[in-house]
Amino acid sequence: MSKRKLGHDGNSHELDEEDDDDDELIHSTQDQDRPQKQQRVENGKHMTPTKQQQQQPQQQPISNGRLKKLKAESSDEESGSSEDDEDDDEDVDSSGSDSGSSDGEDGNSEDEREAVRREQQLKSGVTEPEAGIIESITLENFMCHRHFKLDFCSNVNFIAGENGSGKSAVLIALIVCLGAKAGFTNRGSKLSDLVKAETNTAVITVKLRNQGQEAFKPEKYGKSVIIERRISRTGSSGYKVKDYNGKTVSDKFNDVSLILEQFNIQIDNPMSILTQDTSRQFLNSAGPQDKYKSFLMATQLDKMTKDYTTIREHIDKIKDMLSQKVVVIQELEKKVREYNKEYKDLQQMVGLERKISEFKNQLAWSFVVESEREAKRKEKQVAEAEERSFDNDIRKVDETIENYNKSIEDIKKDIKEFTDQIKIQEQKKESNNREILAIEREEAKIQTQIEANNKKRQQRKQRRHLQLQSINEIKERNAQLANNQSKLDEIKKKGQQKLQLEARKEELIKEKEDLMRDRENLKKEYQNQRTITQQMNREYEGLRVQLNNLRSTQKGENQAYGKGMTDFLHKIEASRRNFSKLPIGPIGLSLKIKNESWAFAIESAISKATLKNFLVFSIPDGITLQKMGQQFGIKVDYTKIPETTEVYKTVEHDQLDPSLATVLRVLDSPSHFIINFLIDTKKVEQIGLGDGRKEIDAILYTERCPRGLTQFFDPQGNNYSKTKSGNPFYQAAKNSGEATMLRVNSDAAIQRTQRDMESKLPALNQQKKIEQELSSDVQTIEHKISQNDQDQNQCSRKILQITNEIKSIEDTLVQQTDDYSELEIGLASLDEEIKSMDEEINTQKVQRNQVASQKEPFAENNRALDDQIDVLSNQLGNIENKLRIFNDGLRKLNNNKQSLLQQQGRSTQERDQLKAEYQRILEIVKEKTDKATQICERIEIPSDETNTSLTNKIIQYTKQLEKESKGKRSRSEALKLFQDANNSLKEISEQRDNIDELATILERNLNERYKKWQRFRLSISRRSDQYFNIFLSKKGYTGSLTFDHQNGKLDINVELQKALPSNQNGAAKGDTKGLSGGERSFSTVSLLLAFWENMECPFRAMDEFDVFMDEVNRSISINLLMSKAEENRSKQYIFVTPLALNHIKTSEYVKVFRVRAPVRTGGDVTVETD
């Protein structure tokens, strides 16, 4: 029966019942070493114990509590291990060597116990693979491989391939990826030698299982940890540690070391990954010392040996330090005796010292009294300062401001009311204009009908004229025949007169139509010109009102920029010769706000300091300007600017929605230098303006926010912007109210308004002249139309008279033979048609005149509306003027309030300073009182004593005392030296005793632990010897491992056949050099398996383990390896062989990779997997 015990590194090992005596030894060693590993992991530093212990120990005093703790631990350990020490002393060979002899029976017995243990393990179902086994490895441009990948199973993996196929490169890549150096591989002197020819970089990727109780930070890495190492042809290399999904978590080798330590992967242990060279040298070329070193490395006993050696060195250093302390203590004892004698010799001169002490006590309390008097004076000043208050004045100003704000709100309501009324009147006017347009369309339609009827009438008149001519010709001919020639002549003459009168009447009709059309056109033109005149007159009157308002607000504009600013600006103008170019500023005076409501927002965005700034074109000009400002008590801040010819182009700003207000759009300045300065320093083209938070949020914090706008300001000066992460950021204005500096530039505005009025006045006069001329033209045409009507009536009367005369003459004519009655009937019909058409035309003209007359009420209404609009506009101007007056008053009140607040702030500051000084004096009083109390209790100070008089007395008595004690130390000094030396002596003596006791405890514990380690080493060597013999027995061999621990040697003995005499078989004597290649390889496998039984690395690897074996040895070796792997499914085994291994049966736990030789000119390696 076997028991599972923990080894020195916290790993599990199989022990027989005969090893029960070593239970406590193993547990004790485990307790000793595991915290060291955990500490290295927790600190995040991968340091070997040797490196850690080579650091010099800090020589610090050991406290009594710590020493007691060490004593308690030591006593507990001694009581718990004393019996074991007595029982186990006999187990340790005095020569330091042991012989692992075993016969066949022992081997079979051990084999049976091992089989039972493995069977129980399989029945328990413990087949979960350990954390740290290799899931896959990928090689890129490494050695002979361009791209090569293997996906391992969790238990047994065979890599088979011909020589030169690159199968050994897999193990080399594994140890290189996990941190090995180039020399460890025996394949080159540097890592760059492992990079594939004609390539620059090699990449190795190893994927490790990260599941189970020993998983490394599974919440961070997942169920696999991927380690990638990249090697450059230049010699550089780097690591990447990735999680299960391939995401890079770290690029530090320190993290790789932590992972390897967590998984117990011993990359520097040649027994965990046995390469070709190590395998060849292991049995033959390696001597007893090398084999013993391999044993220590495989079991990690070498690290514990180094630990104990380092601790022993530290103990020796502690002893050296103790010897030095003895010398120091002797010197201190001598000084203590000397100082004690000196102190006893100075017991005199007490009277002078007592007097000096009294004066010092009085001096200490005199400082307290003086500070108390100063505190009373400050307390009185604080009371006087608290009586001063500006609250009443500020409250009165606030009340006045509130009244002004109410008045302004009322005025704004009136402005809105008048504005709404003007809009209503304009809407009515627009409605009238639409009605007039409809009437004019109807009038044009009737006029078109009249012109069409006139055309038809003219055609009828021509036909009548021709027919009348024919009748007259017939009558003339008949009259001649009847001697009626004279009458016919008269009729003809009368007919010609009638035709002339009718033609004249037609001309008058056409002339009247033209006059009527001209009159309508003139009336339209006159109405349009009258509207234009009224609009121009309103604009001119508005400019006049604006000019009056500007003149009324011009006074005191420069005062916002400091007292004396006006005189300073006049001085600059008068001294322009002193500058290379006249400075510009303050820039706020040269800025115009197109909309007064944005003044405070823009002032907040630009800042008052910037508005006070001057712009110069050279540094000397700036210095001259500052000196000139000092004459007027003005501190001048200036900025040197480059000379430009125009305003900067702002493409993104120009592409913004025209309805969107920005600081650049609202500002105006006669100087492009100022605009460019604000663009450079304040980014005014990127600052938007909005009426309120709702409007700004809808623009700034949505996807439709224009590109180029970074922040917004509202009329109250509040700032809206975004953080770097895109979140809304709101910053309230520091001070609320009206702008105190930035306002309409009165001088420039007055000049501009005067220029506008001067430019508009000629046009207005010319427009009035045009209106008068059009009115005169309308009256002239009206007169002409009236005259035309009179002329038409006269022509009609004459035509009627001549017609009657002709008819009378015709009645006297004799009836003629020719009949022209039909012609006369047709003529009468034409006359009827013409008369009917005249009536229709007259009716249409009446309709046209009626339609035209319908426009007059609307036109008259429009004129009345224009008059109302003029009245409302004048009233609105007066109200706006009143609003400006109230705004100016409100600004003055705010300035007054600001001044009061500043005075109050200064008063508060002065009061706070007085209070702070009072508190400081009180603290000084307390401090001095505490110091004086430390000297003596409070005493009365004589009224005639001061600090100076007491100090003089102390000096006088001190000089007298010094004179008497010249050349001697004072008693206090001597006493202090004695006490200091005595304390140092006690402290160093205590340290010596503590360190001495600690060194004794450490040495005793070290000896106890070293004995336990020797027993543990003995146990490990016995186990290795037993397992070596068991594995050899699989083929009928016997063998033993002989350890010489004192000299550090390991001899390996192998006997092939016990039955043969020693003279028949040279190998029967146990000399491994006499073994054949196959026998030596099998012995190597057995020894390696024996060492593996004492290792806890999650995977083992062996290269070309069967290269020198015959078929029998190979079959037995493979069966042995397979059986061991099957018994321990939680471990992973990787075997590299040049043979085909066709007889190996693959399964879930067995995988065979067959590697074909790569094409040396490049290409992927072909891998066949069973």
C-alpha cells in the first residue's frame, strides 16, 4: 500500500509504507518552501531564490516582541521534531552515500503495489488534464519550417519523421518560446541563428491549458493562455501573452515567468524536456558528478541547497557584526565612566544658575503678556470692522435694479405690442395690394375687349365709307342726269365735311383711350413712388432717432475701460510719430455689436481682459505704449500681431446656415486686424450663440451639430460645450447681468448714422420731386381727358347737323333711274351695327371705369395704413429710445452695484484679515503660554520689567557664570552627555543580545531543517532507485542507483541477465558503457521515468528515445511509456522518434504526428495525424 505525500515544492509523490517515518520531514520541508514560491508569485517578480538571497540583509535592531516570536517558533519546532531527529539519525549514512539495492522479489512487490495504486486511481476517475499542458504549438520561419502547427492531445503525443524533417525543432521551439536562451538549445550561439534562412522574423506560439484548480487568472485569460515569442534576424526578441480569444494581455517576460511558475513548468530542467544531445550524453559521456547534478535539477533539490548555503552565509555575517558590536560597547562603557565623573565635579555655582532661571521664567511669561496685549488691540479692530456694512446700499441698488427691470419688461411688452400692430397694418396693406392686383387684372381684361370691339368697329366704318362712296357716285350720276348737279355738289361737300368730322371724332376717341391708359399708368406709378417716398422717409426718420439716441448715450463710454482712458487715447493719437504704426485698442472700443442682446454673451466669450487689450505691430511699440499708459495710471496689456491685408478666410464658418448666429457674425469692426486677432486667439468663428438652453441643446448635442462649432453662449453668458468623450458640459456665468464693456461703439455709430442720413437725404428729396412731378402729370392728363370729352361732343353735334342738312338736300332731289336703295339699306344696317358697337364699347368703358374706380378705396386705405404705420413707427422709436435710456440706467446701476460689491469684498477681506491676524495672535499667545508653562507655572511680572530688561539681566548673570565656569562644561551638558552615552550603551547592548540570540535561533533552525532536507533527499534517492529497478524489470533487467551525497556523485548500474555468469556477459557487471545502443537507450528511458516520478511538471518531452533500440527494446520501451502515461492521464507526454510507429493505436489519449521533410526552398511542412 502506498501513501501520497507532498514534496519540497508542494508537489505530490508516491511513498511506500517504509517511508512513513519521513512524513513529518516532508511536511516540514513543504511548509518551509511553499511560502517562498507564493511570495514570488504574489509580488509579481520572477526571481530565483539564489538571486533573492544574494541581497545583503539589512542590519536593523530586533525588537523584543519579534525576538519572543522567533523563540516561540523555535521551541515549537524543537518540541515537534526532537523525537523524529532521534529516530532518523541512523537513516543518514555517515559517508553521505546510500546504495539502492533491490532484488527481483522487491521489484515485483513494488510493481504490484504500483499497479494497485494506478488501478485505484483509474477507478476514481482522476483523468482531468492538468493546467499547463500544451494544447498547440505553431512555428513560423523557425529553423527549417516556414509554417508548421501541431495540435496536441492531453496525454501521449508521438512526433515521427525522417531525419532532417524538423521534428526536433518542435522541442527547441517549445523551450525557446517559454524563455530559454540560445545556448541552452545547443543549436546556435544566439537566437537569430534559429530564424529561417532568407527571412527576417521567426514567430513561435504556444497555447497552454488554463483550467482546473491551478489555473492562472482564469477570469482574465479564459480557458487557455497563449504565449508568443517573436525573434528578429537582428537579434531582438519580444513576448506577447494573450487570452483564449487571442487578445494581447501583456508583453512582459515577467508575466511569462509568473505563468510558468504557476503551472510548475521547469523550462531550465533538462529532465523535463530531454533533447537529443542530453539524451546521448546522459548515460555514457556524463560523469557521476554530472548525473548527480541532473538528479538534483530534476528533483529541484539544487535550489534548496543554494537556499541553505545563502542562509549560512548570512549567519556568518551576523556573527561578524556581533564581534564589531563588542568593540563599540567597550568604547561606550569607557565614555560613560568619564562623563559620570565630569558631572559629579560640576556640582557647584547653584546660586547664579537659580537667579538666571528665575529671570528666564519671567522672560518667558513676559512674551505671553505682550502677545495678550496685542490680541486685545486686534480684537478691538475686528469689532470696528464688523460694524461697517454695505448691505443697505446694495439692497437699495438691488431694489432700483428690480424696478428698472420691471420697467424694461413693460417697455419690451409695449415694443412687442407696437411691433405686432405694425405687422397687422402691413398685413392689411398686403391684402389691399392683392385686391388691387385682382382689380387691375379685371380692368386689363375689359380693356382687351374694348380694343377688340374698336378693331371691329373700324372695319365696319371702312365698309360704310366704301358703300357711302358708291351711293354718292350713283347719286352724282343721277343728279347730273336730272340737272341736280348743284345739290349733289352740296351733298358731296357736306358728306366730305361729315367724313372729316367723323375721322376727327375717331381720333379723339383713340386719343382719349390713350389718355385714360396713361392716366392709369401714372396713377400706379404715382402710388408706387408715394409708397417708396414714405418708406424712405421712415428710414430717414429712424436714422434721425437713432442718431439722437447715440448722442445721448455717447457720454461715459470710455470709462468702462478705466479712468483716464479718453485722455490716454487722445495722447496716443497725438503721439503717433512715436510708433512705427498706430496701435489699435482697446479692441472693445473698435467692436460693434449688430444685436445689442448678444453683448453680455460675447463679452463672456471673449473676456474683459481681451477687450482691454491693445494690438501693436512691434515689441518697441508695445513698450512705448506701456510707458505712456503709466502716465495715466493705466496698466496696458498688448499683443504683437502680424500685418495682414484682409480678414481671414473661414470656409467652414461661411458654409454654416445663415440663420445661425455666431460671435463672428454678430461682431463688426472697421479694422480687419481685430477680427483676425479674435479668430487667432478666441476662435470666434467656432463659438455659436443661442437664445436659451433648449435651443442650444437641440443644435450642439445632436447629430446635426454643424462641423466647426465647439461651444455656445446664451444671452446670460452661460457656456455650453462638450467634453473629450462627447458628454454635455455646462458652465454657468460667473457674473450675471448686462455687459459693462462691450456695447455699441457710439462714435463710429454716430458717424456711420450721419453718413447714412447724408447719403439717403438726396435720394429722399429726389424721390419727393419725382412724386410731385407724377402728381402734376396726373392732373395734366385729367385736364386733357376733360378737353377731349368736350371736343368729342362738339364733333358729334356737327356730324348730326351735317347729316340733317344732307338729308334735307336729298329730299329735294328728283327720283333717279338708278336704284341704290339696297346700298342705302346696307348703309343703314352698317350704321346700326356701328351704333350698336359704339354702345357696347361705351358700356365696356363704363365697366372699365367702374372697375378702375374700385381700386381707389384700396389705394386710399393703403395711404391711410401708411400713415398709421408712420405714426406707430415713430411711437415705436420713442419707446425704443426710452428702452435704451433705461438700459443705460440699468448698466450704471449694475456698475454701481459692482463697485459696492467690490468695496464690500475689500471690507470683508480686511475684516477676514483682521480676524486671521487676531486668530494668529491668539495661537501665538497659546503657543507662548504652552512654552512658558513647560518652563514654569505662570508668575507675575514686575511692572517695571520688560523683555529687554530681563534679557539684559540674563546676559549679565550668564557672563558672570561663564566667567566662573570658564573651561568647564555645564552641569546640564555633562548630564546630557552622560545620559546619551549610557542610553546608547544600553541600546547597543540590547541589540547585541537580541542579534546574538537571533543568530543562535537561526543556526539551530537551519541545522534542523538541513537534517530534514537530508532525510528528504534520502527518500527521493530511494524512490528513484526503486522506480529505476521497476522499469528495468519490464525487460528482465535489474539495476541500481548509487548516490554519494557527500561528494555529489551518482553511479548507475544495470545488469541485463542475473542468471548469466559475470564472465559471459560484460554488461552483467552493471557497467553501462558495455551496453549496446538499444540497451543504453532503454536504460535511459527507465532512468528518465524514475526521475519523472519525482517531478510535477505538467508535461514531459523526450527526443529520439528509441534511436539506438532494436525492435524488442523499442516495443518494450514504448509499452512502458504508454502504460505510465495511461496510469497518469493528467500529465502530458511528447516523444520524438525517427521511426514510423505504424503499430501505435491512436485514441482520445494517444496521437501520432508524421512529419514529412520540408522543401528547403520554402513551403509548409506536411503533417499527417492519426
